[in-house]
Amino acid sequence: MKMTENALGRKVPLEVPGVGAFAPYAGPFATINALNPFSGAVHKVRTAQRGNKIAASIEEAVKKSGLENGMTISFHHHLRDGDAVMPAVLEVLQKMGFKDLTLAPSSIPDAHECIADYIKSGLISRLYTSGVRGRLGKLISSGEADIPVVIRSHGGRARAIEAGQISIDVAFLAAPACDKTGNMSGSSGPSACGSLGYAMTDARYAKHVVAVTDNLVEYPLAQNISIPQYEVDQVVVVDSLGDPNKIATGATRITRNPVDLRIAYNTFLLMKASGVVRPGYSFQMGSGGASLAVSIYLEEYMKNKNIVGAFGLGGITGHMSSMLEKGLFRTLFDVQSFDTAVTSSVASNPNHTEIDSSWYANPFNAGCLVNDLDCVILSALEVDVDFNVNVLVGNDGVLRGASGGHSDTAAGASLAIVVVPSFRGGICSIKDSVKSITTPGETVDAIVTERGILINPLRADLLESARKAKLPVVEIHDLKAKIEEMTGIPEPIAYDESKVAAVVEYRDGTLIDTIYRIK
Amino acid sequence: MKNKKDKSKQPCRSMLYIPGDAPGMIQNACVFGSDSILLDLEDAIAPSEKDAARKLVRSFLDEFDFGELIVTVRINAADTVYFKKDLEEIVPADPDAIRLPKCDSAEDVRKADALITEIEKKNGMTPGGVKIHAMLETALGIENAFEVAKASPRVSAITLGGQDLTADLGVQKTRGGHELFYSRGRVVVGARAAGVMAFDTVWTDMNDPEGLYNEAKQIVELGFTGKAAIHPSQVDVIHKAYRPDYREYVRAKRILEAAALAEKEGKGVIAVDGKMVDGPIVARAARLVAIASLYDYEEEEGLSQ
């Protein structure tokens, strides 16, 4: 593979065999600023039979779809770990004898270990995803699953689909509520999951769309149509979309972990000191740990100060929808509902808007919402002294995370805060150089730990505000040294740099990093 | 203790209990914002883990930099087989204080005092460096509060152990805490009379920060100098209860200014806003300003401008 060095000094391939050519990363906004309008994916015009689009089975639907070996199929991951649609469809495709497909889901739930088997069997020969975890991550990092893997952010995937770099031939989209013409919604039915934001982009651009539902409603589906009938070619009715207990995860609980709570409190203090928490501000936070816990302090402060935010964005948790309910935000833009506490808000609150992934985060359209974010709270597996963030590779060097909207929101938001405990599993979270760059340090304004707040030297103004507010600001090298005094420094991971396990695309389509196989 | 400093003048509003067998928590002790920690070898540790916990706490005291934190270790009571072993292992590591459970009388303190002195001498330490925080956990202990507090110069605090005490009194701990009213008063007065700190017992319901706040507010008003916490989330609640009112803070600062001026001018009488102010009021103002310096009054200062 011919490699080149990108603007962050990382070696990346100029071409990935079987996938195509890539440009090296040149800076967070270099490609965007240099962009001349160009034509992207060609929208296929198609006609459908009037009325009923019901196919008798997944197999029938596959036959009618025109799927051939070598083509690209997609799925969404809105049903979380409860999803049974992707495994069911892959099983049918395997039985029908397909091979050499590109699997391009919006992401892969942790539960879908079966993908590893379909890679081994030859059904899947290329994988485009937001991330991989569990056994699949191990197989890819060890080289046992030897196929090209391209990791994209949510905004980067929307861009790649619209630009034609991901050309979806058949999208199999789980539909918690669907009518016979294919109008579908995510916010009702026994497998309700809330927003279908990622699926919307697939439905719009795929050459053929198969809705898979366990809840065929009388025509027409009356409320909250996420995906309209004119984008859907066939509808398959199955007994179940998956495990309702894992789809309906219940409200995400706020952590009781005292370290995470301290990080959350420090984060809140930094937000306050920066002046970002003001009437009309916009905000995105994560779904767990310290990131979610920020909402405890934020909510109290906004109530006391009568601050109403303009919008909350992103993956939406029950805590965000409750803040909408209480009037603390005027609007929620919801590309993905993180827990089922959100579903009823999507279904019934007119100010809770379902958005597609392009509207959310695609850098190559006339204006995505992440660009209007005032503040985002993000998590990390590790960070480095240049403020680069890795959310993909664990301390063992194995793929175990997802890019999600990390780099999109960091680039878009005026204040991007990364929260991370200063050490985990006895290993310092601050490295000289992260194992893999997901989000470039230039777009990260601050890193908040339980042992202090680290501010990017590029943000002298933020540093001044934090100092003025007497926040526990620490220099990143100093904290690293202090933590390493406790933890020691682990041996570096031995990679086989002749073997690429996955390439990491930045949101603009350039390659920001390469993940190698472990020895 | 590693990098030990004199912390005897530091405020000690909160004491966070950390089980002595929980290295994962001890290593994070500095991040929760408490004024002090209590490494517990007593109630939190099962009999089978006593030896391991004692060794672990010793290692942490030897190796770990607790920074500005006041570090105390609660050992097992004198009537247990662990008492002597605990002191022999922990005292040489020079913690700020030993928390001594079940002190019923001055004699209980003096026995521990003698043993600690012996260990200090044997280890070439200056005798008296390791303080005693004496726990009063019985009706008898409460009645002897003052005697216990002045039993030895080593005693720098007496502390009320609410759970055993309510059991000894034959009452239930209530949310309002009126059953402890007399005992708390006795501890505060005894401590103040002997010139030592007075610490209050724990609030056991982790999920009731409001109840904790009300109780903390009550004991601050009673005159306790600190309160123990069983979970890091309780620390901020206790500190909130200790936050002096801004107007009192401003008044206390003016009292100190007036006192400083009077001393400079050699006047015996201090007047603030036309009112006479005497010694104890100046001392209280100094304590209040010391505590207030730990808080941010930016908002109130903004409003008053």
C-alpha cells in the first residue's frame, strides 16, 4: 500500500485496494475551504407499483431488489443492541449464496458479533462503519478478518453518501411503524426507538430501499413520518425487529461514580466561566458517564438564572428531552434517540424535531447543525499533549469504539470540551501521541479531568476566563507527569505496520489516520 | 507520611470516609474536594480483611502524596485484638491524626496516648505529632466529653459517633435529629471548653442530599467545626452548609478591620457601626473570615456594586 504523511504527521494510504483513492488530511477546514461545488451522487429515478409494496419475505425482497455480488448494502443502528434485522438479513443473504458485498451500516451495535462470521465466510468483503467493538474489533485488529475497513464519522458518512463515495445499492431499514406504501416512523410500535435520523440519509440516496417492520399499520401512517413512501421500494413484515428489552433501554441513569461526577462538575464550571451558558445558546452532550452528568449542574444553573437555550442537538437522552419539557431549551434536534425515555417526546412534542445525519453534521452542505453549536461535551478513550483525541482504539491497541459525531461536533462547536478520567485501568489517559487520531487537537478547546482542567494553548481567551474564575487549570504536560508518577508508563503496543487494519476518514473525506494490526 | 506539612491550622469542614481496603478510592482521595479524609480500618473492614487493609493504608501513607489533604486513620477500638497492631503499623507512617473509636473516658484516651508516644519514640519521631480525634459513641462518652477532650494535648478533636450512640440511648435516628440535640450540644461545648475541634456524625442516606443539608446546616449553627461524609457526593453539600452568609462575611471583615485599627491606635475599645465589639466577637469574626475565604462571593459582590 502506498503511504503518505498527512498534516498531523500520520502515515495514511493514498489508495485502499478494493475501495479507492483517498487524499491525506490537510487540516480540519482545509478541504472545506478549498471546496468548489461538484456534483455528487446521481439520484436514481425509479417508478413503483401503485399501492401495495409488501414483499412476502426478506428473501423475496432481496430477489426483487436486484442485489448482486459486489454491491453495497446498508442498515441503521437505531435499535441499538436489540436489533435483529441486520443479523436476519445477513443470514438470508448468506443462504442465498451472495458474496463480496460491502457492508455500510450507520454503525454496528455491540451485539452484532455475527458480522465477524460473515466476513470469514466471504459474504462481506468491505466494511464501512462508524466503529467496531467486541469480537469484531478483535478480529479486525488481529487480521483474522482481512478486509478493508473504512471508519467514518456520522457527518462524514452523510457526506460520503451524498458525494457518491458510499453508493448504497440496497438499504434494509428497520421500521418500528410502517404502512404498506413504506411511510415509516421510529416513534411508535412495540420496537419504537425514537428518531430514525441515520436511516433517512440511506433512504434518500440508496438505489433500492426495503423497509422491514414488525408493526404494519393501516395506510396511511398518520403521525411522525420519518421516511416517506416515495423513497421506499418494498415493505417486508417480520415477527419481530429484535429484543424489546434491549431496544427499550429505559432512561440512561446518571452516574454515581464520584470521579465522573467531579469531572462533570469541573466541566460545568468551565462552561460557566467561558460565558457559553447564556440565553439562546445551543448545546450537545454525550450519553453516559461524566458527559451526561454535566446536565445535573447545568439544569440547576439554567433554572436559577432563568436561562433558556435555543436548541439541544445530537444523540438525545431522556435528560435532554426532560430539559425541553421544562422549558430550558426551546428545541431539540434529534438525529438519534439514546434511550426510550426520548421516544414519547419525539412522538408528541412539536418542538422535538427528527433530523437526518446530513442536517446534523455533513460538512459539505449549505449548513449543518453542528456548525451552529455553541458547546459540545465529548468523551475519549485517550488524549495527547497536542489535544488530539482517540475514541476508536483501546489501551490494548484493539478497535473498540465508534467515531460517531465526535470530530463533526468538535470542528463545528465554538467550545468543544473533552471529558476523560486522568487514568483508567492503571494507565494514564494523556499520552505523548494518541494511538489513533479520531478528532484533531486543533478542534478541541479543553480537556477536563477530575484532577484539573487542561486548556488548548490555541484558546488563550478561554484560559484567561478559566483563570479568572479560579478554576483548577493545569498544564497538560504537568498533569501527565503527575499521573504517570502514580501509574508508570506502559510499554508501547507492538503493531505490524505493514498491515493496515482500518483507515480513519476525517469528516471531509481525507484520511486522518491508519489503524494497524497488532502483532 | 509523604511530603507531610503542618495542617493543624487548616479548616476541616468535611471528613470523607474511605474504606481502608479500597485502593481505587484512596488513589482518588484528593479529587473530591473534602478538607480531610478518614481511612477506615474499623467498621468498613471485614475481620478477614483487617490485616490487608492495615498494610494497604500504611503503604499509601508511605508512598502516596495526599497534597493538602488532612489524612486521618480510624483504627479499631481498644477492646479489639486489632487495636495495638493498628497503632504499631499506622503511627510510624505519621498520619495527621488517629481517630480513636469508643472513647468513654479520659482514661481511654490516656491509654492510647501512652501507646502512641511509645511507638513515636521507638521510631525516632517527635512525641505528640500524631493527633487523636476521639470518638464519643456512648452516653457515658458524651457525659465525659470535656474530660476526654482535655485528657491529652494530643487530642485535637472530639467527634460524635451517631450510630452507636443512638443505639446506646435506645432511640432511633430521625430525619430531624432532635434525639441527638443534647448530645451534640454537649460535644460542642466540651470541645470549645477544651479548645479542640468538634466533629459531627455521618448522614447515612446517600440518596437524601436535602436531609444531609438540613442536618449540616443545623450542626453548623450548633457550633460544630466539621462533619463526616460517607460518599464524595456529600462533601459539596456539607461545604454548602458551612458557607457563611455574605452579609455576615462583610460584617466580620469590618470587625477585623476595626480591631486592627484599634490595635494600631492603641485603643482598648472597638466599635463597629456604633456598637461595642469585644474579644470573643473578634475571634468569631476571624474564624468566619477564615472559612469564608474558601468560598466564592463573586456573585454577591457583583450585586452589591
